[in-house]
Amino acid sequence: MSTTHGRPLRRPGTAVGLAAVLLGLTYGYDGTAMAGAQILVTDRFHLSPLEQGTLYAGPVVGLMAGTILAGRLSNLAGRRGALVIASVVCSLTTVVSALSVNPPMLVGTRAVLGMTMGVLIVIAPVFIAESVRTTIRGRTAVLYQCATAGGCAATYFISYLLAGGGHWRTMLVVPALCAAAATLALLRLPETPSWHLMAGRADRAAEAARLLGTPAPASAPEDPPAAAQAKGRFLELFTPKYRRLTLFVIALGFLVQITGISAIGYFSPRIFQCMGYTGDFSLLMLPGLIQLISAVAALVCAVAIDRVSRRAALLTGTSLMTAGHLLLVGVFAAFLPPAAGLLGLAVFAIGFNAGFGALIWVFAAEGFPDRLRGPGASAMLLANLSANLLIAQFFLSALSALGGTATFCLLLAVNVVAWFYVYLQVPDTGGRTLGEVQAYWEAGRRWSAPPVVPAPQRTPGGDRS
């Protein structure tokens, strides 16, 4: 189907939703593919704990590079174009990675895959938001997030089916199929109207809007000089006016990963093994169950998050994360049976998705003005990935050198610090306009007025409880 001329897509929302699901599955599966294959890969190449960590650290470094390159690539090739390039490179590199003959080749190809995933996580939400009607934008974004969690769970289930024959190469090649399917889905869609408009192509923007069934762009872009002046610069984040907010979102971004979600996502089979679990079912299907619980928790939180206090959600989520680590410490210290460890991992996953996982990006989006929203999100993401890199590289070494009790005591302590940071530093922005939130930070963390609380709705026949 032509992407610039022809009849409108019959069901554009469904077409974009399908692309979102395939992109989410690609990212989710690729991000945890090594977790399912790790034990087999370690045995094949006789890797030390530090070398095993490098298998995860390599993709994280690539991910950081990809997030830096994503904006420029999107400006040059378009939203859809950047995603197509990333998907094609992902498909090809995944095949090469699965054919690796030594650890350096495996780490190098995985780093390139990480770069493609960096492009994907930055551009996919923008592409989705610019390609669908306002009425289904949130639903489609949630679909993408759930597909990502589903991809993580699928990693373990597929790995379980393949583990008996030692087929680790087949485990690693599955994302190539997801990425190829995502490429085909993207090629059926036009470039986004907003990108055409920013490129000064109003006629193509109107045509893309017609194909997608979205409202035509309302205005032409600013002329280049005005646009350049309005563009926020990264260093502006550290001026006195925005420094407090910038440090706040950087701390939040770092805490999201350093509290342990990456350790559980990357190394669940090793954690279960250290708790005394044996066999492919326990080491692969149980981590898959944890990922499924994460997917359900993410869906529930996405539906309910606007109905509860954001600060309360963060405090509750961090409390559950702390309780999960406490259970794990009890298991490794031999105070509790291994089954409590499974419960601890599940409680941690639920807590993460009820708090940090659901809300982390909201604070960067709310606090900064439009021109600094992108740089602010980039600062948070950089802190997030830096902590991710530390966990990826050193968690297994710590687990091997210090033992499970000491390692999870450290993570427990970090979670306690995170809870107190949330309690002391996180404002409740529910019921506040973007202008009010921005004024709060610019005024030194002071609200200018109480939040607007919607009046309760009266039911016919009077109030009833």
C-alpha cells in the first residue's frame, strides 16, 4: 500500500496498534533474550561472572548510544524511517549474533542490537502518539507497554521449550522474526503528519493525516530561526531556574534501576538457581511467570493511575519493592524456604510496576516547559541507563563474591533509601495543571494554590453511599 497516495487505511488505529505490539515484542524479547540463554551460553564459552555481566553491559552501552543518536536519525529519516532502519538492522544483527563463535563477537553484536533498541525506545512512543487519534492515543501506548512486558515473558517460555536441546542460538534469533514482522507492519503505514509538517511539507502532512484518519495539521512549523531560538538546550537544565528539578529527575531515573529491577529482569534464572531451584521449569518458567505478573501489574496500573495519588502510588510501590527484597534476604539467610523467594520476586515486580514503572516519566514530562521536555527526559534516561549498566556489569560478580544474603541486603538498603527519597522529595502533582507543576519547581518547591479537586457526582435521587 502506498504510504503517500491512495485510499485511507481501512482501520488505521488497528494498523498502528499492530505495529506498536510488534515493536514492543521486539524490544521486550531482545532485552531479556540473553537471560533465557545465559546458562547455556555460560557453559558453552566457560564465562566467569564478570564476563557474564559483560554480555548484559554491552547492550546497555549500545542502548545509551542509540538513545543519543535517535533524535538526529528521526530528524533525518522520519519517525517511521528511523524505526524501519532500526528494525532492519536488528533483524540482520540478531542473526549474526546467534552465529557468534566467541564471546567478543557475541558482546559486539549484542551492543549493536542495544543501539537499535535505543532508537526504538525513544522513537516508538513518538511515532505512536503522532499516528493515532487523540481518543485512542493512551490505549495504543498502553498496548505497546504491555507488549514489551509480554515480550519479556515470552523470552522465558520459548527458552524453556528450547532448553532441553541446548538451542541457545535459536533462543537468540527469535527477535529477528519480531523485528522483521515490525518492519512489514511499519511499511504499510505513512510517515507521521507531524514530521512532514516539521520538515516544511504541508501537503504531505495533510496526505498522511488523510491516510491515518487523523485531523489535518493545524499550522505550519516555525521558520528555522524562530525554531532554533525556541529549542531547549541540554545545559539549560542546570541553570538556577531548573537545576532543582533536573537533579530531582536524575535521582529518580537512577533509583529506578539501582533498586534492582534490572537484576531481576536480566538474572532471574541465576537468582532462582542460587535459591536452590533446579531444572529448566524452575529456572525458566518461574521467571516467565514473574514477567507475566509484571505485565498484568503494568496494565492495571495504567488503567488506575489517574485515580490515585501519584505520591501515594510511589510510596506504596517502593514499600512493596522493599518487602520483596526483605523476603529474598530471608531466603538467602536460610530463615525462609525457597518458595518465599518466588513470592519476594513477585511482590517486587508488582511494587515496581505500581510505582516507579508507572510514574517515572510523568515527572520529567510535567515539570519542564515544552522546549526542555526532551532534554529533561534525556537526562533522566541517561541516569537510568547508567544505573542499568552498573547492575548489568557487576550484579553477578557481587552475587558470586558476596553471596545472596549480602547482595540483597545491599539492594534492600538501596530500596529503603529510595523510599525515604520519595517521602521527602516527591510532590503530589495530581489535580495540577502543567503550568502549576512548572511554577512549583520554579518557585523553589512551593505551590501557589491548592489542587483542584473535582466535585463528587450526585446520583439521581440524592447522595448514597
